Amino acid sequence: MAHRDLLEILGLIAVVLIFFYPWPYIWLLIQVSEALCQLWEPVDYALSPKCGYAGVATEVNATGFVYGPCQYELQMSSCVVGRVTKLGNVVESVCMASDGRYAVFLAQVALDTRTCGFRPLMLLIEHILVVVDMRTGEATWTNFLLLNATTLEPYLASPSGAVASPWKNPAALSQFVVFGKDGVYLRNATGPYAIVISREFRTAKANIAAPTPTPPTPIENTTGAFIKIPAPGGK
């Protein structure tokens, strides 16, 4: 258990004990918990892996292949996004496509915005698009919105939600991904959905299921203006 978690527990115990013991002693315990948490915060930040800056997605003219959806499951190692914010703990994910070198996911991940002492822990859900280098486990990711292509309204349902949710239609999602010789691209694809991404990508470490014995087979060769995603690991 992390030091910060222990300090959270100490603070909560102090709140409970208020009802059974004299207030001055409990108030002192709360203040100690708060002070220790404040002291630990910079140490925790220094020791935690960072979600580094990976670069900006750029528009390029390229040629590549479109593959069908994949069955991999995504796991990501926790890393610090801000001074007190950690990204990790994949809630649910869907594998959009893979060419055997890279795998592209849409995922919901927990965003830990913990504060000090006995103050409440806030857990938010982020929607991220993740590209994983299957050889190294290096990943780049950014935030995204999945929209209805006709109304431009966002799909906010979780992957385990309604059958009509895009999370239940990976074959349609795979049409957005193009694999080229020098990396992964996103393109505009016809269909019921539209994907809007933040152009700035960050780094992370990821684990996915072992590749299937049968190598992926391309279903389309395409050329056009695509959005090139910064390569995982800077390669």
C-alpha cells in the first residue's frame, strides 16, 4: 500500500474517533496526518513514473493498410500526469486494430486526483486513445471523444453499456486506423462514428495479451491525408 493511502486511512480513522475521544487529541491526529501527507507529496511525485511528453500528431500524406479489429485486452502502468494526478487502472477497453507490430485501443482509465490527509479522494474517468508497441510495451496516448457522425453528439456510455454503443462495434472502429511503414495513422472513415482527438500525446507503459497464433491480415490498402501518431518510444 502506498504511503499516501496509509495517510488517507489515518485521517479517516481520526474522523471516526472524534465521536469517541476528546476533540483536542483527535484534532492533533488530524493535523499530524495532514502534515505528513504534505511532506510525502513531493517524495511520492519524485518516485512515481511520469507520463512524459510524446509529441504532437501531425497531418501527412501517406500509404498504409487497414486491418480488422483485435481481441487484445489493455493494461497500463500508473504514471503521473500532473503534480498530484495519476493515470492508470484501465476500467474497460476495446482493441480497434492491430498489424502485429502495434495495437490501437480506446480505453476508459481511472484518473486519481487524491488530496492530502482526511480530505476525500476524487476518482475521475478519462477516455483515452492508446497506441502500444507490442514488441516493447511502450505506448503513447491522448484524450478523445467518440461522436455520432450525423448529430455530432458524444457517446458517453461505457463499453459495457447499450448494444448500440460504439464500444460494441470494433469492426467499425478499426476503419479509423491505418498502419504504415513508419507508424500508425488515423483517418476520417465513413460510418456512424467520428473520433476527435487531442493532438498532444503522452507516454506510458502498457501490457496486452499475447499475440494470436495467426498473424493479422490487411483488408484494405489506402492512400490519403492522415493524422500521424507520435511513435511509442520515439522510434
